[in-house]
Amino acid sequence: MAATRKGIQLESKTTPPPLESGRWDTVETISRDELFELQARRLRWQVERCSASATLYRRKLTEAGAEPGDIRSPDDLVRLPVVTKEELREDQAVSPPFGSFAVAPEADWREVHPSTGTTGRPVNTIWTAADVLTITDFTARTLVQAGVRPGDVLQNAFAYGLWVAGMSCHYAASKLGCLVVPTGAAVSSDKQIEFLLAAGSSALCATPSYALHIGEVLTARGISPDELSLRIGLFGGEPGAENPATRTAIESALGLSAHDYYGLAEVGPTFASECEAKEGLHFAEDHVLVEALDPISRAPVADGELGVLVFTHLTREGTPVLRYWSNDYARLSRKPCSCGRTHARAVGGIVGRHDDLIIFKGAKFYPSQVEKVIRSHADVSSEFVIEVARRNEEGVVGKCTVVAEHAGPADATIGEELRRALRAELGVGVDVRLEALGTLERTTFKAKRIVSS
Ligand SMILES: [Zn+2]
């Protein structure tokens, strides 16, 4: 069936590939040329409707000296300035409650989801009735991509409610033909384990920190992963699943194949996952156009180079973003993956968030690098925080201490080994403090890794 929406022909699959092929939609393997044409057609529709109704985007086009008709294909996007979260927030303050970029007719609005920012007011996003269907469809694709199949029992430990991923994964797993166990993130790890055992859950969605905690509790209770039925896990909400040490820790604790999962409230919810080849996060590029830009010049960087991910909604009706500056750093590849999919990948996952960059004694590093060291060290637990003093806007800190936990009995040599490994990874010497196991706070949502000392 094909649905017509106000000028855009949204081709939904007429002949879905058999799921044994490992794919949900034939669009996943179309040639880059065909994909480009599809993106161009959808982009023209989106730019046209945004410039007609959203003051925010009309102003941006005018400032850039461009007409909506100048943006004909993804190649023309460089003419359009990026939009930041702050600008979306300001637009919603000026045109409350959802901003001038809420361009769909009010009668079509179905769900509101705010971003979960730790600073400032959230940006509220709207999903229309058609958005809910589209999101459900491409999220089902991301689940299949990772190996989830009809008949799987999917335990959804992503937060439900306002957070976007809980809802999208629930809808998608249901559409795919799974039995959903909607535990959410508001229950204890013990409760999650009860359901993993009782329902025979074969797939799990959670943040990597939550998955590690569930694994820790399993070990403490003397339950072997062999007693669970888990086969596949999708871990998102924070980077980590593509960190080799974290992946190994999750896989061995839970006895499953761990896949990275990505989304963000303003764009997402869940539009990129690792396929079975695990060669990077595949984006649903027919719905969300992805670019990587230089953080200073904001010019596109070559594939393989580290850049800030910038997203453009091609099919979103409710609150579309055009060139949204995500603050997330990654390396893109548009080479076909060994799985046969042609859509762009973030190889190695999300390297870090611009907001999390730490500059200490001239060295720059991300919490993900500390995580890599901590989680490859057998004598410490998987938990850690980075205590920083006097952190300024640019991320420069005056003092930096990595706090970790002994996995077993305290041993003075462990701290020294860790200090050496951290210096090698970060390029700068940081202080290390080791606490007893269980001292650091465990989280079921997103772990806060940087704290002020
Ligand atoms: Zn692939």
C-alpha cells in the first residue's frame, strides 16, 4: 500500500522481503543513486512545507540568501544553515508551546515527546498519526537489522512515557510480531531478571549501563546466563555498545549478542542500529538524511573523518528539523556494508558528545575513552565516574579524578595499573581513586559520567 500525504508519495513496501533475508524493507539495499533520488524528492517536499509554515526555517533560508526552490537535492543542503537545539528552544518560547516548526495541522497531532536535556528547557517534539506509523515501521527495521524476528519475546527496559525510545520500540516490536514485555526502566534489576526468566525473553532493549547492572545482579545472585533465553540485545540512550570492552562485558554477563542502538529525541526516536555484521550503526537514510560536519567551519567532512552528525527529516510531519546539529561525533561510511545494506553507517558508533568533551592539561578526551580502559580491566567493576573541578563552557577542567570500584578485594597495585592504562589512552595523567564494589550509584536510565568535585 502506498500512502499519499500532501504532495509526497511515501512508498511503503509493496513486496516485503522474506524475513529470512534479514531485512524488513527492500529500501535497505537500493543503490546509492536510487536512494539519492528518493532523498531529493522527499527533501524538496520537506523544505517547501517548512519554509511555507515555519518562521524559523524561512528566516534561515532568507539569511542564507536562498529560496526554498534552491534546495533540490542533498547536494544543495550546504546552502542551508544548521539549526541548534537552542534555536529550536527559542522558537518554541517565541511561538509556544511547540514552535513555528510544528508545521502539521493540529488535528493530526498524536504524541508529544520532550528531549531529555539536562540543561535548560526541553524541546518538545510532536508525532502526527502518520509519524507514529512511519516511526513504528523504521524502528521495526532497526530491530530486524539487529536480528530480532517475529516470535521473539522482547523485554523493553527502555523508559516508557515521555522518553521516545520506550514507545517506539514497543510499537515496532508489536508490529514485527513479537511478544512485548514492557518492563520499562522504572523497575529494579531483580524485577527485570524475574521477567527475563518467567517470560523467557529472547531480546532485550536497555541502556548499556542498565544492561551491565542487570548482568551484575545476575552474577551476584549466582544465575548463569545459560538459564536465560536471551539471544539479541539492543543497547542505546548512551554510547557504549560499540566499545569493545563494554560489548564483551554485556555479552558475557547476559549471554546475548549486543548491538548498538541510536536515536535522539529531536530527530529519532530509534533510527539507527548495528546489523549482524556489526560494522557500524546503519541509519534509516530514506527517512533521516545524515551528514558529518566540521565542528568549527561546519563544512562537510570526508567519509571516515570525525565530524558532528547533522540530521534532516525527510518524512517527519510533526516537528521536522532541517540540518539539526546533534553535537554527537562520529565517522560516516557510505560504502555498502557486508550485510548488503547501502544506507550510511556511523562506523565505530558515536565517539562522544561535544558537551562531554574534557580538556585537561591540554589533552582532549571523552568519557568513552575512560570507559574503554575501565571495562577492559578485570580487577575493577564496570562503573565509573569522572570527577572534575572548575569545568568551564569549553570543557576545560582544573582537576580530574577517575573514580572506579574494586571488583574484588582491595589491592594497591590495581590503582597504579589503572593510572598507567588511562595515561596511555588519554594522553594525560589523571588521578585515580578506587572505592569498594557497590559504592557508585547504578542507573536504569542514562549514566551520568562527569560529576563536579
Ligand atoms: Zn550492515
